[in-house]
Amino acid sequence: MKPNFSVLGVTATFALCGCASVLDQDNALAIAPYHIEKSGRIVVEARVDDQGPFRFALDTGSSISVIFDELRYKLELETVPGKAVIIHGAVASGRFPLLDVDRIEIGREVWADPRIASLPGETAAGASIDGILGVDFLRRYAVGFSTRDRVIRLYSPHLVAGRSYRGWASVPLKSEPVAESGAALYFFEIELDGRTIPAVFDLGAGPNVINWPAANILGISRAGSRGDDLFSGVLESMRNVVRLKAEEVTTARIRWRNEVFLIADLEVFATLMMGDTPAAILGAGLFTQRDFVIDFVRSRLLVKVAMDEVDEPGGVGAATGSQLPLTPVSPN
């Protein structure tokens, strides 16, 4: 049983130099165009049982892939008798059936006999897509995102794992099991206002989120904050969410400026046993700005910093600590 951890919300691959490159387009197993939704999520087209294409969000915060009920009924997909999973969303949880699906196709790649759950898709997070491709699909590959070409590239996982890159920041990803399910999410550390906070790497989340323990160590109190925003998860929504602006966010050699975070004690933080400790979720909006590669084999996120990419080891800098003012943002 693998739960889904998604705020529901996904960006980019590579200006290649004349050097030998593992990211050469000819080495990709599949190439698929993507588009970025207003929420920031990355959406690709996929075929289901030779029908489609349909719209699927890429979600590193979901351990299981999902088809929403509207598409399920359209394709007349049957549920698997006696098979269901507990799905833990960002705001709520529930028990949902597995579907009998023969194949899902992304470009030339075929995922045969996938384990797919069926969800209602009734919130705003599910309104513009037909389903989610989670970590169970993504970790079959090394996944590259190209801002220039607006495509994702799926590589053999060991192809990227065997190389190092100069001009790319290498962010270590830590895989953490969740509860007793055997499922796992990927974390890395960020710095906000000189404070190190563990963050979930969640391409399925459009916005960035911190919990109230994280806000408190940054000097922001719940009593003094007013929020009118709506946070939409895949199962339920949460109202009266507070926003703040981070002038700078850093990890490895990567720096973002003037990023908006939501403050909310989402159910997913409690599920991760982080309800009482500072924690964050980093959504797709941060990553659609740069080319990057998810290397699951070596548990690292490679993010393009410079233009050169060569087949030799290259050092990466440590996260830069600095004072990062955070300012509550009045809702629009």
C-alpha cells in the first residue's frame, strides 16, 4: 500500500555544449512536450490503454499514480476487485480503489500493468487534469526538464547516474519512509532567514508551503497574521491560508528571490510526523525557472547553474547562509 502525498499541485532540459553529454537527445528513451499550468504544475500528455492523449501532472510528492474519476468513467475502466489503497493528500486522507489499466504511454515509453488508483478529482487541484504520474512512474527513469525545448526527457536511470556535471548544482535528495506503508518521499534542506528547514521536493504542488512551527522560528505568529487564501489539495481544500514573501531561498548553489510561501498546518505534515517541527514543501514553481534532472539512482537533483555541461567531476558549493527577510503578504 503506497499512499499519495500531494499538495497537487511541476520544468525544464538543457542547452548542450560541444562536450560529450549524457543528456544528448538521441539517448533519451522518450521525449514529451509539457506545459506549465497557472498553478505552476508541469503537465504532460499520456495515452491510457491506447486512447487519448490525456493530461497528467508530474508529481514527486505522490508515491502512487492516479486517474481521476471523470477519465475513469470515460474509458470505462474497471476497478480491481478487493484492491484499494489509503491515499494521504495534503489536506485529507481516504481509501480508494485500484484500477485495471493495461498500459500508459509517454512518448515512446510504455508502462505496462501500472498500479493506478482512482480519485474523485473534485477539487480545484483536479479540475484541469485527468490524472497524476507519481514517483512510482518517475523513478523508473532519470527525468530531465528543459526550459528551452519545453519537453521532458526520460533517460535510462543509470545513464545519468554514471556522470558528474560542471556548472550544475547537485542537491542531495534524502528518501524518507512514511508511516508504516513502505512509501517514501524525497527531502532536501533549504535556508530561509538563516534557518535550515527540511523541505519535501513536490513537483505536484504549485505553491510553496511552510507549517506554523517553521513560521514561528522565522518570527511570524499565527495570532498576528490574517489569511484569506484558498489552498486546494487533491482530496480537500483549506481556507484562510496566510501568505508570506521570502526575499531569498537557498540550497546548494541555487538561489531564488522574492518567492511566495503559504503558511498552513496541512495534514501531510502530521502524516510525515513533522506536525510539531519546522517543515516546508517546495512546489513546482521554483523549478520551472531552470533546467534540471532528477537522478533517482544517486539520490540527487541536478539543477542548471552555468551553461557548460561536461563529462567530468565538478564541485558543488554548500548552501549559502544569509539573513533572509520574510514578509507576510496581503492577499489579493
